[in-house]
Amino acid sequence: MPYLSRVMPIKVMIVEDNPNLRLALKSLVAISDDFACVGDYDGAMPEIDFKERDMPDVILMDIDLPGENGISYTRRIKDKYPFINILMLTVVEQEDKIMEAIYAGASGYLIKSAVPENILDNIRVIHKGGSPLTPSIARVIFRNLRSERGDKKEKVYLSTREIEVLTGLVNGLTYKMIAQKHFISVDTVRSYIRSVYEKLEVHSRSEAIVRALNDKLV
């Protein structure tokens, strides 16, 4: 019998202070073979020091936690573990908090009322390098980016390779997939992405994607 390799499940951590919702999310993750819950917290998260076996790929983060809020947690987690993807959860679309979360390093923003299938799909999207954003949230980000840039109309000049890498991000490709597509190393992809972020004056994948679409760079 030929050997069949087993696909590793996406490791998910849940940070949510509502016990009923936290249990529902944990159960939702548990019933799918391609996910594994590696921890759930009510907001009283211990010092952020993940062990390798419990290192999450994606964190579902409540934005309105008691004490230190989800945005602050996100900022601290991304400072220490920049490769962890964080999907913010909220009850309503709060414009100021949307932008705070994006600048803190969140890769997506989801309303808690989303149906279960959408939550799982969005975890998959974020794990593959995409940025789940509802149309209304994308509009908020567009509007704020325009406002912050003011009347600046300087054209951004990206190299051919930078455009290829940025296009890969917009299309939801992972760093590894971009590297394979263009026959370059993952470290080279990271180098191009740092350059793109600097030129676009952004700090996260989701910001870069919104800016690329808004300015028709890809």
C-alpha cells in the first residue's frame, strides 16, 4: 500500500470572553478534521510565550476583552510572533477599532454573527495568506487610507518583481507559493514584501492588499 502523507491541521487558538461563544467556536473547530484547537482563553491570557507544539497558526481574537483588549494583545503577539495570523472578532463594525486592529497587525476582521461555514472558510483564507474583509470593512479601510494620505498624489513605483509578489498577496498566495511560482526563495519573497510595505507606507498584509486594489497597482 502506498504511503499517504497526512495534511497537518490548521492550529487555532481562541481568545473570547463570552463563554458560550468561546465554547461554540471551540466546538466548531473541533468537528473539522483540518483544524485543531490548541488553546482557548477568556481574555486572561498568560504571558505570551507559546510552546512549539501549541504554537497557533491562526488566533480568533475578540476585539473587546475585559482588561487588556484584543488590539493590545494582537500588537504584543505580532511583535513576538509575526508569522501568526490574527482574525479579529467583533459584534459591530467600529471604524476606529477596525483601523487600530489593522495597524496592530491583524490580517482580517470578522463580525461574530457570521455563519459557522464562513468562520471556517475565513480561517482557511487567512492561513493561506489572504485577508478576510467584508465589503463594508474594506470600504472603511479605503476611506481611512485616503484620508491619511490627504492630497498626496505621489505615484508609487514598484519593480516588476515587487508587483508580482504583491499580486501574489492579493490573490491569497502564501510566501512559499509565491516563491515557487517565481522560482525564488521564501527569504527573497520576504525581502520584496518588506520593500513593498515601505514604498506603500503600510504595516500589514491587509493594508498592502487594500492599498494595491485602491491604487490599482495590480
